[in-house]
Amino acid sequence: MKPLIRRLSRIADSSSCNRNRSGDIHHPTSTYSSSVFLVKRATVASSVPSGHVPVNVGEDKERFVVSAELLNHPVFVGLLNRSAQEYGYTQKGVLHIPCNVFVFEQVVESLRSGIADDTSELIASLSGEDVSTE
Amino acid sequence: MVSSATILRMVAPCWRRPSVKGDHSTRDANGRCDGLLWYKDSGNHVAGEFSMSVIQANNLLEDHSKLESGPVSMFDSGPQATFVGVYDGHGGPEAARFVNKHLFDNIRKFTSENHGMSANVITKAFLATEEDFLSLVRRQWQIKPQIASVGACCLVGIICSGLLYIANAGDSRVVLGRLEKAFKIVKAVQLSSEHNASLESVREELRSLHPNDPQIVVLKHKVWRVKGIIQVSRSIGDAYLKKAEFNREPLLAKFRVPEVFHKPILRAEPAITVHKIHPEDQFLIFASDGLWEHLSNQEAVDIVNTCPRNGIARKLIKTALREAAKKREMRYSDLKKIDRGVRRHFHDDITVIVVFLDSHLVSRSTSRRPLLSISGGGDLAGPST
């Protein structure tokens, strides 16, 4: 897991730099056609759909809901463990995932696309995204 | 969609149990598994009934526990006693497993040698178990240095000859439910003191024991920690904060202390109290800190007082899990879909042992009831060390 987590960190830093450099970068609004609903943004007020868990992502704590099954995936386990090592397990309220929002979305998209079982391919995919990021 | 791997992982602990016909009574006697939950809903000890349950959150269960009922000395004569042990491990399961295996035997040994139960007997048993575990660390240090960072909080209760002995090292907790006849309510009375640096009294104790070390307790991410590393100030194990020989390479950097220390930073010595059991004393709730993080003492006592005895330990755990799910703004039913390991980000391992005190049995210490020996967790607890 370490190589993957390290790469995620690097990409997160890279994305942050890019955001700082040109303020008008925005994440494309993504819509999911798949019937297996994995992630969607949620306002605080909205109720969490059955089978899902709310998480806060990144420094600005952007809120998502994630399927409970998806949380069991090694990629998420790695992210959560990194959070626990830094902040301990007694975070208040919703779980916090210390990962850049853009990277988080890419990870989830990769998992949804069915390359979840090949970690090396996931890493390659993230690397590709890194290159293509303005 | 639940993957078959998930199903296998969650159900596997129960499959390991032999499914021979006629094994039903044995299966019940040692408790049952339901996914990450183990429970022994009801049983009898010398002084009444009991109920036990364990929920696993960590990848490897770090909580271990034991209930023994029968003669407390090595000789079968002598007073009958009930022994309860709750051992909450950290850094790995080895210390809690070790204590679960050895502490009670040490208590029996010292009770026999000293011709009776006493606070001193319990202290000696704790310290002997600590020395034995540190010897194990020394033997395994070269091949498995991580074992130096494994420790366990240890809570013990012994009911013997109308007295209740409580011994605690760490932050597990035992709460008594006491009937207040005048008001017809059952009140929570905490019988154990906790050794967690979040308490000002514990920080003061540490500072007075280590007057030349301004870094003995450090606030880190809003949490007080001993040397900025660990929250509890007493445990069995944690060799890296007991002996300087275990606080050097190849121990991981995060456990290292910058200066060489010449006396233990953490202690294994238990805080012991002795209580005469009164007829108003209804029950005892022994639990690791994972329960008390979600339920107050009085909330737990109210549940035990108002719900059926059978399965009450399981009920307490489920109530705590509902609270944990609420805090993460999710459904309890969805919490149950989360695997062990990931589950730790929602709640800790939790062990609950409820011991009811039947007043006419408490005073008859010579009453003969079947011998009982049960460890919490069943197959969740993994192989014995």
C-alpha cells in the first residue's frame, strides 16, 4: 500500500499547487450512469441514503457519501489509516479523508470503472491523471 | 453488492468451529459468533448470573477477557470465587492474549502461597505477569522488535468471601449498579480509577513521578499523551516505555524517546480497591474503554436494570454501536457492513462482562456450583500464544 499512498500524496500536492497557480481550475461535474451508485456529493442537510456512509474529503472538508462496501476497499483503508496515524481514531463527527478532492474523485472513478482489482493499474491511472493536470 | 470475499471474511470466524452434531451444548457453553460479534448471553457464576459479549473492530482482535468461577486456590478446598478479567490490548494482540492466559493462573498461585486472597496477592500476580511478558519481549526482540510496542490495559474483579476486589491498570472501567431503596432506583457507582493522561490527576501523578522531565506528558492534536506517544499511564507490556533496552533501533521511530531513561515511564502496578458486597449491590458492568466512549455509566446501568438479563452484554454493545453510527451520521445497519480493520475508524474493540450479584449466594461462599472457565471472543480471539 505504501507506494500507492505515497503517489496519492504527491498527486495531491501537485493538484494543490496547480490550484494555487491558476485559481479558475474547477472539477468537471461528473454524472454516473452506472446503476451501482458509489459516490455523490451531499449537502450537510441531506439525509444519507441507505447503504452509504458520509465522509469529509480534503482540507476544506468537502462532503461525499460513499457506499459502505466501497469503504472496505484497500485503497480506502489506506487513506483512512493515514488519517488515523495523524489524528487518532477519535475524530469528531463524520469521517475525514485527508486526500485532495480531485484525487479522491479519480480514485473512486477508477474503482467504479472496474480496475479496482489491479492496484498497479490504478497507480498508473493516477499517474496519467497527474501528467494531464494543467 | 456484497462481494463473496466480504461474505467469506465476515463469516469465516464461525466456520472454523467444528459443526459436529451434538456439539450444540459445547457451542453454547463457549459462546456464539455472529460476524464480528461474539456473545455468551447467560451463564452462572458462584454469586449469580453473568452475560458476556465482544465486538471486534481491529483487524486482529485486541480485546481479550476471561471469567472463572470456582475455587480460587490451587487446592480444591477453600473459598469459591468469581474472577473477571478484561484486557484491552494496543499495538497488537500479543500482550492481551498473554495476560488472558497467565494472569489468573498467577493469582491462583499466589493465593495458594499466601493462604488466601488479598490486594497484595493481586499486585504480585500483575507484576509477575508483567515480568513474564517482558521476558517474552526480550526473547523475541531480535526477530520481532514491534512486540516492544504491544501492551494491554488490564482490569480485574474478584468476588470472594463476600468481598469484591477491583484491580486496574489502564483505562478499562467497572461500574456497580446499586439499588437505592428510598428512591427505588439503581445508581451507577464507578469502582475503578482510570490511568489515562486525559485526566488532570493522572498528569499530576506523572509529573510528580518524573519531576525532571518537562515532556513527560505532551498535548498532541488536542490529546494528552505520555511522552507524546500513548494515552494510558499504566499497562502490562509496552516494554519500549519500561526498559531503555527496548527503546532503540530497530524499534519504529514513532515509539522512540529522545533521551535514555533510567526508570520506567509507564507502570504495571494496578490500583486496587476492596469493597464489602451489600445486598443493595445488584450487578457489575466490566468493559473496555470502547464501551464507555459511547455510553455513560448511568446509561449503561439503566440498560442493565431495565432490560432482560439474558443477552444484556450483547444489548450494551449494540447500544454503543448505535451511538457510534450516529456520531458518524450513518445507519446502524450500514455500520454492520463495514469490515474489521476499517471498522476501527467507527468504534474500538469492545468487551462487556455483566456480573449479577445474588445477595444470598454472595454470602454463602461455600456453595458448590459447577466450575466455569470462559474466555471472551471465541474464534474472534485467534490462536492462543
